[in-house]
Amino acid sequence: MLLLVVFCGFLFFYGLGSFGLVGADEPRYAQIAREMLERSDWITPTLQGKPWLEKPVLYYWQAMLSFRVAGVSDQTARLPAAFDATLLIAIIYLFLRRFRPGSELDGALITASCTAMVIFAHAAATDMPLAACFSIALLAWYAWHDTSRKIYLAASYFALALGTLAKGPVAPALAAVIILLFVAVKRDWQAIRRTLWIPGILLYLTVMLPWYIAVQLRNPEFFRFFILEHNLARFSQNVYHHHQPFWFYLPVFLLAMMPWTIVLILAVAERARLIWSEGKQAFSSPEDSWPLFLFLWMLVPVLFFSASQSKLPGYILPAVPAGALLVAEYLAVRRSDAPTSDHKRLSFLFAAAHGILCGLLIFAAFSAASIAMNHHLLWGTATYIAAAIGAVLALGIAAALLPRAGLGLLDRVTLFAVVVSVAAVIRFAAPVIDATQSARPIAESIQAFSHEPVPIALYHVNRVQEYGLEFYLNRPTQKYEDGNIPTEAHVVVAAQGTQSQVAQLVAGRRVSYLTSIRPQKLDLYWVGK
């Protein structure tokens, strides 16, 4: 338990504020939570005073509590995701200790160290709350299916209700598909009738429904906007320009599972081989139920969102814990098998492949600063050093896995690679990410010139910087392009080299250059009355 606490503390909480909020979603969600807290309104999410009904309320509630306890900051805006990830790892540990004893530590550590888990635990977004609630709900359902204890089924319904508050109907919909497929393969049709437990359904509705009713009563457009546009239309049409090819999530998921990708591929291949050779017998024994359940849990979200016309990497985060637990189950079985000559040949290939993968992860971590600065990998002294570090560690990891005891060392050497990678990103890449992709340095420059809350205008500035400035300065911005030019003296954040255009738009008013934010190709000007 101490090891898990230390490991999760480092992977999920270390460096939460090392770079400012990035992208459009992080600062927008954080600002919504701040406005709700300032109004003491736990019902209607608003952005700059206007209802913002794209997402349900769970993240906002968590961020409001975080802000109230620790103050408003980018770090506290990310605390909910870090907390949810830690809670999920704790539940996984307790579940495995009860139902798959001997694999609890492996399962918890492997899940915590997946690349997607670490990244989204550092994000002020709704993805981790959904993934945590959804995963806990499925674990609780399987515990009920294994024991018939209604307390587990009640916990499943409760977690699904929180998942519905995290991101909407996708949580119960995906869970229903996974459970239906599982009972269909097992031919356990009575499980469906027993799952539809009236007290559990009432518990689900009691937890989930009050907010949905309240927000609909206050905002009659909620149903149309949230359900029809941001769920059905987002799935069936490329409304928000997030179109990707059907196979998009295959490489995304393999990257999300780093550095356990090779082991996952072997685990899936082993499961496919058993199905091919044994047919229906591969699902008959109780020991096969757990890997089958994990396989369906992993597969359904990936296939479901692959069919969607709108695709973002975070959508398949709920599949990552299943992949990690499948890896843990595969390793537990392999460690108990007696070694053969085929196993030894496979072990050599596996050690080499896994070592290379860990080396690539470390190389990517040390190269992240260069990629963030130049938007592509730029070969130079720092990159060669990163490549050398990755190669040396890859050889060391591969060598450690070659002896007969190598499989027992797999967790340790892989976690070492993960820790080194996370430390490298926080130490070297975080300052560059902050300088190039966050509005925090822009806001700090504005505050250095004026401690008073002067109006802020924008000219040819993207929405990432717009939402970021509105969070860090806690006031709305106005866009010159929309004809919104403040009449009072104000600061203009504009694309580099546009001073003459700004001067034309405010003809007759003095425009003074203040400073440049060169990494983001922006200039700051002061426009007098």
C-alpha cells in the first residue's frame, strides 16, 4: 500500500502545476468551475456568465471543492483528475486482492503506469472522471456476478450514476453493451434479469436524475443542446471538426498502453489462439471468465468510438484499465507456467522488443521539449543525448529480462522507465510547454504591466489563448475581428507584426508596444483612450 501511495503520488500529483493549462478544454472547464463557485451555483455551468451546457457537472463539482479548499489555480484545477485516477488504482488493488489474489500489486501498478493514465491524470478535463467511474462500475458488476452479493451491484449502479454525471449517457450505454456481450458469450441469460435490479435502478436514478432535472428546468435548451447536439450529433456527424479515419484508435490505443504495448499484444494474441483452438470451450471455465470480460471491456469502447464521426484521443480512456488488467492477468499466468524451449525463444524476442519500447518511451520524454518548441523532432545535440540515454536504458532493460527470472523483474524495470520518463517530461519539457502552449506567461506579462484589471482585447489570437487568458485573468476578452473594441484604455494581445493593423482599427488612438511573447508569436500593445 505504501508503494502504491508513493507511486501514484509521483505519477499523478507530481508536476500538476509545472505548466499552465493547455488546449481549449482545460482553461474553459476550470473557468466554468470558478464561476459556479463564485455564484454558489451547483446547477448551471456558465462561461463568462452564459450557460455552457456541453458537459455534465461532475468535474465542475470536484473542481469547485478543490478551489474552495486549496484556492483557484491551474494545479487545483487538475486535482480532480489526479484524485480520480488514484481512487481507481486503489479500487483495482482491492478488487484484485479479493478476486485475483497474487496479482493485485501488478494490476494496480501496471494500470497506473500506462501513458494515457499519467497524461489524463494531469488534465483538467472530464475524461478521467468518466474513466474512473466507468471502470469502478464494471469491476463492481463483475464482483457481483462472481459472488451474487447485492452490495457490489449497488456499487456498480452508484458508480454508473457518477459516470453519467461525468460525461452523460455514454457510461451506462457502453457498460450495457459490454455486459450483454459477456453474458451472451457465457450463455448466462439469467444474469441480465438479475442485473436489472429495481433497488439498483432506483439508486442510479436517485444519484443521477436530480441534477439533470434541475438543469433542464433552469435551462430549457439543455436537452436539445446536450443530448441531441453533443451526444447524438457528435457521434453521427463531424459537427466539431474532429474527423479521423476509422482505424484512428488502433495506434492511439497502442500508444495509450505504452510501455505495456508489447505485453498487451501478446496477451490478445494468446486469447485469440485459445479461442481458435478451443472454440466455445475457451469460455466455459470460471477461470476464463475474467480474461473474457476484460477483453470485451477493452474492445467495446475502441470499436464504439471508431464508428463515431467525431474522434478525440481521450474518448477511449475507459478501455485502458481493461488493457492493463489483461496485461496483469497474462503475466500472472505466464509466471506460473514451466519454461519451455519455445518460451525461451519468445522470452529473448520479448526482452528485446520490450526493452526497445521502454527506450523509445524514455527517448520521447527527453525529446518532448524539442518537439514542443519546434512542433516536430529536431535533431541536434540534445536529441542525440536523448537517443543515447534511451538506447543505454533499453539495453539495460532488455538484459535484465533475459535471465530466467526476467519475467519477475518486468514490473520493476518497466516502472523504472516510466518514472524516468515522467521526471524528464516534468523537468525539461514542462517549462517549454508552458512557454509555447499555455496562456499563463501571457497573463503574467499583462499583470507585470498593470496590477489593475484592465480590459483585454484580442486580434488574430486562437481560442486556446483566448480561454486561457479568461481563466488566468478571470475576466472576459473582446475580439477586434468581431468589432468589439473597448472604448477605454486596454491591452491588445495580437499576432506578431500586426501593430499597423491594430493602429488602423483604433484610428486616432495611441498604440504603444509593450512586449512580445516570442514562443507563441504574439505581441502585447497598450491602446490609449
